[in-house]
Amino acid sequence: MFDEILGLPAHPLIVHAAVVLTPLLVVLAAVYALAARTRAVLTWAVVGLAVISPVTVFAARQSGEELKRGRFSSASGELGQRVAEHESFATPLLLAVLALGVVSLGLVRLTRPGRSESAPKGVGTALRALTVVLAVVAGYYVVRAGHSGAVAVWGGF
């Protein structure tokens, strides 16, 4: 399923969605958390990205495993090390983006206009802080995964 798209390896095609959508989620979730006046404009973008971004990262991870199994299973030496380093960022990135998505959805739910129930004091602050922390973590891992993938393909730079 994650092996090929129209005869081409799926991973280089799928990974572009994750590399674009994850930084968008990182930035918009952090802005949503920190700038209350932007929430009305950003709500649907944050909700959509909170759902779609983890899916694209999962698909990139799975397609990467298929690519490695099909074309790089015998890679050794410097190439093998580069592939292994790139692969080492897949699970932490997936977990970080998934956590950011869930916390962002919780923050949107908590801060939606006309919300009649009141949350215990400090929950909103804690969710906003956690959103920003997870955005930084997800941002770190998407940059590291992307950079290590580029190095694996194109060599050191």
C-alpha cells in the first residue's frame, strides 16, 4: 500500500505532504495558543491540520519503511548510517505530531466561542503551554527528519 504510486517510490512523494503540513500545524497551533485574537480566523485551519498532519507523517513513516525494505535493505557503510539516522526520527516525529494534534484539538474545544461549561482554573493556561512545547518538539523533529532525509539522498552539505 505504501510502496509505489504510479510506479514511483511512494516515500519521496508522500513525505512532501508531511514536510509542508507539519510545519504549518506547528506555526498555526503555536499562534492559536499564544494570540487569542487570531483564534476565530485560525480555528478551522488548526482543526484540519491537527487531523491531517499526523496522518501524513504516519504515511511517510510507513512508506519509508517500505522504501527501505524494498531498495535499501542491504545498504551499509555511510549510506546505511544515513538511512538509519533518518529512520530514527520517524517515530519521535509521529508521536510529537500526534500529541500536538490531540492537544491542539483540546485547546480549540476549550476556547471555542459560546462555550458554556467552565474548565477548572489553569486548564486553559496548561493547554496553551503544552501546545507551544509540543509545537517546538514537533518542529524540531520535522526539521531533523527532513534534513537527515535530504542528507541521506544528496549527501552531506
